[in-house]
Amino acid sequence: MTSFLVDGEVVVDAGAITRALTISEQRKIRHVLISHTHMDHTATLPFLIENIFGTHPEPVSIYCAKRVMGAVRRHLFNNDTWPDFTRIPDHVEPSVRFQEIVAEEPFTITGLPSGDLEITAIPVDHIVPTTGFLISQGSSTVIFTSDTGPTTRIWQVANETPNLKALITECSFPNRMQSVADISLHLTPKTLALELEKLNRDIPVLIYHFKPPYVDELRAELAATEMNREISELVQDRTYTF
């Protein structure tokens, strides 16, 4: 279940916000970026909004691509599975405001403790519409591919981006499950190695999204797979500074 907390107030994906953060930490969040609709990236979004309801005069902004936004509103904030917080307390002063993002059109989140964030969504190839994110603050940029199978554009963007300090990408299934990875558009150690050949920047590459039944197998395979660079596994609850 995927969530990254940036500068205390911005969340990238919402799979585990309310499991990972205290209520007081949750109440600092003002912005949520959603890469795609799968539950491991959205599951705790309704509970986050419930937990911070009425604690801030401004609505929480949820940023996502148009097709992602439609699905999140249709399946989560629909008054059936969860209240429609875009109309609570009312449509004039809601608790949630959706912000449509357009691929490769940068936008800025201002007023953060460490300075403004500039964010650009980059489409990747997953089984549902998905965007990775290029996230810049000051002189540093990080790319998060989100869930993806073999893809192209985000590697091109990575190679063209100045001040790129790190890249976060996925590895989901062991090599023996390559057919499953291909159908679901995820990566195995084998296809991850091929994808990293597209990256010509000397930066840290951090891996996430191990499917729980295969964690030990994936770790062993990644250690045994010849890569064109060193990679490391993201550690839950650790703070990273780039």
C-alpha cells in the first residue's frame, strides 16, 4: 500500500496514509497527488478526509488526471461507499477540491515549509490510466514512476531533467511470474534491469511495490540480477532527503 509524505503537507498516493501517520500528522496534509485508481494507492483517502474534516478553513486539494479523477469520484466519494466531501459542508465551501492535472504541464504547490513544489505528471504504461510524477523543490528533483510495466516517456524525461537527484520505481513479481507481470503491466527483476538501461543518469534508484508473498524471492532475485547501476529498496517509515 503506497504513500509518500513530502514536506509534511503533501502526500503522493494514499494507500496507507491513515495507517502510517498519527491524527495530528494527518491534519497537516493539504494536498494529495493520486497516480492511479488502484486500491493500494487510494484506500485510505476517504479516511484521511474524515480524520481532518473541519480542522482547516481551506479544502484539501486532490490532484489527478481527468480519467483518474472521474474514477475516484465515482467509486470513493459517491455517497454510497463514502460521503461526497466535495459537497460537505456544501458545494461553496467543500472539504475536498479536485484539481485536474494535464500530462507534462507543470503546476506548483506553494506555501510549504521547505519551499514551493513544482510537479509534472508523466504518463506511464500500467493496466489503468497512470501517471508518474516529476517533483522539484529548490535545486532538487525526484521522479516517481508509480506502478508501471515497460514504458518509455518517463525515462526520456528523466534523462532530460537537470538536478535529478533520485528515481523511485517499482518491482512487483519474481521472474517466474513474468507472464503475470506482463498482463498486469508490472515489472520483474528481469524487466526492471531492461528498463534501467534506458536511464543514463548517475542517480540513486529506489525500489518499491514488492508484492507481499514474494518479498524474500524478489530480494534474492534483485541481488542476483545484473543491473547497470546500484539499486536499493525503500524502507517503510524512513525519511529520505535528496
